[in-house]
Amino acid sequence: MPLLSVFFIRTALIYLSLGFTFGGLMLFNKGITIMPAVWSLLPAHIEFLLIGWTIQLLLGVAFWILPRFSRGPARGREEIAWLSYFLVNAGIWTDVLSPLFHELPWLPLLGRLFEVGAAAVFAGYAWGRVKPIGS
């Protein structure tokens, strides 16, 4: 398995565990109220599971499984795919930490732009690896 896929998938598993932990804390707090502020973890819970877990797992498996049309282990310009890894993680943490910075109302938008940029960068990278049937 290529190194970038390992990074994507391991990072996705970390986000899965963080998302489940936050969700478990909120669920426990719903049954036995310990601290009402636990509900402030809901946006991070959603971000970690939707973007951190599913999107990173998808990108890691896509990088691994998309066909290579050259001889040898070459997968194209991998630094472009690495850029998508860093952009998606920057977007996740920008979105999760943005409530701490109330004086910067544009910070969540920046996080979403990082995530959309990561998807666009990865799509541009993967486009050259997808060929029509029969070619």
C-alpha cells in the first residue's frame, strides 16, 4: 500500500475514534447530565465523522485503488495528492477550532475552502489516472 494511502487511512481512523468519543460523551451526558457544555462538541463530532472519517477514507482508498497506466509503481505526481491530504486536514482543524476565535467570523469559510480545495486538487490529480473503457 502506498505511503499516502497509509496516512489517509490511519488519519481517518484517528478521526473515527475522536468522533465516536465525542458522540459517546454527548450520549452519556444525555442520559446522565454531568456537564451541559459537552453539547458544544457536536460540531466537532460531525466534522470528524463526516469529513475526517469518510472523506479521508475515500481519498486514501481512491489513491490506492485507481489504476496506474505506466509500468512500475509510478502513480503520477504524488505531491499533488499529498497537498490534498494537508488541505483536508487543515480544513477540518480550522472548522473545529473556529468557535474558539469569535473575532474571526470568516474562519469557518476558510476551513470549508480548504476542504473544497482538497477535493478539487485530488480530483485534478486523479483525473489523469481514470481512462475510458476500451482505451
